[in-house]
Amino acid sequence: MKILKFGGASVKDAEGVRNLVQVLQTVGTHETLIVISAMGKTTNALEQVIDHYFNTKHELQSSIQDVKKFHNAIVLDLFENESHPVFKAVSSLFDELSSFFERNKSPDYDFIYDQTIGFGELVSTTIVSYYLNHNGLNNQWLDVRELIKTDRNYRNAKVQWEPTQQQIQQKIDPKQLYITQGFLGSDSNNFTTTLGREGSDYTAAIFAYCLNAKSVTIWKDVPGVLNADPRYFDNATLLHSLSYEEAIELSYYGASVIHPKTLQPLQRKEIPLHVKSFLNPKNKGTTVGKALKLTPKVPCYILRKNQILIAVSSLDFSYIVEENISHIFKLLHQNKMKVRLIQNSAISFSVCIENTFDNLGPLLLQLKAKYQLTVYQHVNLFTIRHHTDEVIQDIEKNKTVLIKQITPKTVQLITQ
């Protein structure tokens, strides 16, 4: 089979859904499984719903209705007949969401987040599935939560590979066309879990691994993998090919086109990954595969904004040793901090982190109990693969460099 993944930008409105049909007609749908994300900014809108549930309950239902209206407008644009069963199917999903909030007894934010956020993918795939059938592309809609099984680490669940592979191989006929959701799974109690933000690419890789797929294609609103984010860097260059190893390095440092967890299962079975534009489906885009060279060989730039740099030193100016570093990392783990860079000297240890789960306050209190701290917020972390002296100087221009680390292939700079 081939696995196709379409992100939220590709189905952000009715025109996007129509374009998706054109893409499928261009590339073919024989032995294909399609993974689809939530439409447009739906995930952000559902995060607002969750916020209302916790903080302003009187606005909860109106925020749910706003999300429903957004999707209904798309459905009305796609289907002329208002008696079409898609209207009832979409309405039922929003009724289910409202019902969850009425009966929920758990105070756990992460649990509630996962039970709520997945409705974006459930609704988007329902609409697209009905529209493909409406246009003669007969498909079967799958609830991915019945297939991908995970642990209970809500908002960043770990895949349980054995039951997942068993379910996928049992329930999927390679000769059919399927549509399913990205980002989601379920635990042993069948509660919804999520695979981490932007986890739909990972979902595609999971299916590819379990089905021994021919290829995975991720459809984006960019021509393929670029050597830099065009929002922040001028003259971004399309990379025609790169190896799994190079792509893993780029994704580890934060390249936004490919999800960090996507590449490992593909590499294990040597399944090629294509990144292509849904606006120009005939263009070749980028291929990631075994033993491919970085083509063209150019510096690759990654920028992570709004990072936090914490410099830790002992209260009595004694050495920072393995015991201290172990304790610091334990606190970082407990507070779900993503570590982006570390640097240590005899009496200090610096760490650049991303405060994804808004736990900076508790972390700093715990660190201050034992160490002296200097904290820099809202710093930028630049990573350059295959750097030259010229590109380093260009990045440093008119900036205060707090930390600079250089290896033969990679330089990282933290700047204010």
C-alpha cells in the first residue's frame, strides 16, 4: 500500500477538500490509506474550548458551537442537499463532544485535553470521506483509535507496537481505499490518547511500518523540505533528496516539515518518504530514503523561538558534578520540559528548554531550593547544519550571543 497524509492546511476550507480530490485523481487511489489532520486551525479552537471548560464554563457551549459552525459552513459548501447524511454525522460528533463535558468527572487537564482535541480529526475525516464517496472515490472510514493502541501518557502517548500491528493487519484490506485520522490513538480502557502535537505524520509512519507500505507521502503547502523556514529566512532552497540520518538530525533540532518521531519506523523498514505540495502534485518535491545524499548540499537553518535558557550554579560555588546534573534532569523530566541544548563548565550548567506544558514556575521553584539561577526568557535558538563561517557571522550580526556550540557539521547559537 501507499500512505498519503494531508495536513490541516490542505483541508482548511471547502476549496481545500475539492483540491484534495484533484490530488487523489492525479496520483491515484489504488491500494491507498489516507491520514488526515483537523481542518485549518480547529486544534487551536478546541484548545480554546478546553480553556473555557476549566476557566469560563458559561462560554463553553458557545465555543463548541463556533467550531461546529466552521465545519457546517464547509459541509454546506461541499454538499448542495442539506438532507445528505454527512450533516447528521457531523452533528452527532459535536453532540458527543458536548456530552463528554456534561458527564466528565476527571480533573486531569491532560486527560480532558485528549478526549476533546481529537474531535477535530474525527470531524475532518468524516467530511472528507463523505465527499470522496460523493465524487465516486469509494472509501472506508476508519476510527484510528481502534487500531493504534498506546499507553496512558495523555498528550504524548507511546505506541504499543504489538497490539497496534495486530489490529492494523487484521482490519485493513490492502485493495481498498481508507481514510483515517492522524494524531490519535487509545489506551487499554479505550480512552482517546494523542501522539504529541503535529503527530499526524507519525500516524502515517505507524501505518506504513505495520503494513510494510511502498511509500509515505506527506502533502504540504510548501514544495517539499526546504533548507530553511521561509517565514524567517530569505531565499529558502528546496532539498530534492536527503538520507534518513540527515532528516532525523534536522527533525531532532526542530525542522517543522517532518515530525521527529516519523522517521524511525520508516528507516527500520527502508520505506521512502516523499514530501510534496498539494498545490502542485505533479512536482517531485523531496524524497527521504536510504543512502540518499543531501541535494543540493547547502547549509540548513532551523530557528526555535521563545525558548528559555537557565544557567544553574551551586550556592557555594562547588563543582556541578554528575549527581547535580542527574537531579536537574530529573526535575526537567518531572515538569515535562523539552531540552534543546545543554552546556556545562566546572561550576555551572546551562540548559535551553521549551516550556510546552507551561510548567516553568514549578520548575524554577524546585531548582532555586538547591541552586543559584540565572534565567533568560524569550531567547532564540538557531541551529545550522553544514555551516560555513560566513553563515555563522550572518546569524550573529546585531545579536547578543549567549551560548555558541560548534561541531564539524552543526552549530547552535542562543541569542537575545
